[in-house]
Amino acid sequence: MERRDFIRRSSLTGMAGLGAAAIALQSFAPAGGERSAKTFNVLEYGAKGDGQSGDTAAIQRALDAAGAVNGTVWFPPGIYMCHQLKVPAYVTLLGDPVWIFHCEERGAVLKLDSADADCLLDVTGAYGAHIRGIVVCGQRDAKKPQHGIYLNNPEKWSPKEDTLVIDDTKVMNFSGHGVFLRRVWLFIVRHSQFMYNNGDGIRLLGWDGFVLDNQFSANGGNGFGCDDCGATVMFTANRVEWNRGYGLYIHGGDDWNVTGNSFDRNHGAGLYAHRAQAVAVSGNVFRRCGKDSSYLSEGERSCQVRLEECQGVAMTGNACLAGQDDGGQGRFTPQVGFIVRKLSHCVISGNTLWNGYMDEMLVDQGEHGEDFIFKDNVGCPKKA
């Protein structure tokens, strides 16, 4: 791949992991009490946070001041009406984290106030930026696709690692994607929630990612979607539920670890990998996926997992369970445990599908290359 050649030419092999470790270990600014000289309170720059005043200019002044010293911008609790904020490199946006499941506007809320903006937070070129403890809220009914957090490299990759970190943050109600990372190189997303966005919770074109302990709920597209190039991603301990597309959609790319996640009641398959290489899938639960796949490419034949045109996929130690909507409502799905086509050097083995499907454990559409193994999987259909 282009990425591999670029890294070899630059003699940077292995440095992405070291950079991620350094970010994970850096200290956070204190959430309360005294603040350092490098912490900039947006209220002191004229922001109101009253849910009515336009705070874009004031917040941008605070961001620019922090950018001059690699500092932190502090958001006291409030609703800040703003749009298209340009985040400088090596700056932290910080609020007190608030855990809320529904789309409530609590804590430090940045709320989109423009129907013409492309996004709320523009993190293009914001190397080493850290977004922590913020609620990022959009206009879901906007006529144009607007994204919550947007890294936009439309043609060329970043010249160095982006090292963007999104932590303890909620991104909700955007007409586009909650987060759109377009040609990103090294990112961390953890302990966060992406909910009720019209597009994907997160859309990725890039590599070197750590996606840990997040929730992707009720998005209009996929929970997490990857197009054309998504490589070297650790997708671990996430809950991916009720998304109208697929739970996790991998199209192209290589080197994915999909481990310890819960995929629940997504309209399409919990996992759909297409033209992916070197993917390890283990220790996940796929529960009642395929809620309504009629408008997706698999049609009415819903499934828990779909693999097509892949090489080097190992899928073992996963559990599948069929079911219906909460409260005993809706139809039982999926019809099928696995749908597979055109696989080579792939193994699906040692999975359990007790009550894991309605009709068939496997639909094999053939066209496989060398060494496709499906064996030692156990299970039974669920009786509605």
C-alpha cells in the first residue's frame, strides 16, 4: 500500500506506536481548582455559554492564545453557540466530563449555530490536539452534511503523525458524520460516545488508530465506517448498537484487531469486511444484528457477520445470539449467522451460535481462493 512505501522511505516504521504511548501518558489539565498560566478560560475571552449568544469569535480567541503556548482551553459548564472553530496544533480543549446516554445538553456543550458551516471543530493540521470532556452537538436536520469533528485532507496525507486524541467526549446530532477523519495518520478515540448522527458515528480514511471503550449508538449510517484505506486499527471493547448501517464497516485496508466488542441490533451485519486483509476478530458478541437489512446490499437475508473478497481473516472465539427489539417487539433476526464470498487464506473456527440465527448458520456464496476454512463452529437456530 502507499502508506507502507511512505513509511519505509521515511524510516518511520514503529514510531507510530511510540507516539501513541507518549500521548496516552501525558497529563491532563486539572478539571477544577487552580489552573496554570497555560490554561485559557473561554469566559475570560468573552464567551457567554448561555445557549443564545454567538460564542465563535470569543472561543477562537482563546484557542489562538492557547495555540501560541501549546496550552489548554477550558470550558466551564454551559452551552456555547459556535461553528467552524479552527483548533491549533498541540492544544487541549477541556471540560469536566459528563456521562449522559441520551442527547441531553449537559456539561460543557459546543452547539452548532450555523447551517452553512462544514463542521463544528476543524482539526485539520491540529497535530497533537486533545479534545476531552466536551459535548459536541449539531443540527441533525441541516440540509448539507455537517460533521462534528472534521480532519480534512482532501488530496494529500498529513506530512507527519496527526496524533489527535478524542477522550471522554460526546458527539451527537450532526447531519453528516459525528467524526470524519479524512486522510488521518495516528489517532486515539477512547471513552467517548457517538450518537444520533445522520452519517457514521466515525468515518475513517487513514491508519494507525486506537479505538477503545466507546459507544456508537443509533447513527444513521454505520457505527464506525472505513472507506478505501483503513489500516492498523485496534478496535477494542466498544459497544456498537442500533446503527442503521453496519456496526463496523471495513472497506479496503489491512491490519485490524477487532477484539472484545459488543455488536447489538445494528440494521445490517454487526461486522462487514470487504476487500480487507490481515484482520483478527476474536472475543466479540454479535447480538440480534440485521434488524432491517432490506435497504443494504445483503437485502432481506440479514446476518451477524459478512465477509467478502478478503484475505487473511482469522475469526475465532466469538458468540452470536439472535433476538428482537427491546420489550419483545419487532421481528427476530438475523436469518443467517455468516455470509461469506470470495475469501482466501481465511479461517472461521471455534465460534458459538447458540440461538444465533433464525434459518442458517452459514450462507457460502463461493468463489473462494486458496485455503478457506470453516469448521468447528457450533450452534442452533432460535425458535421465535
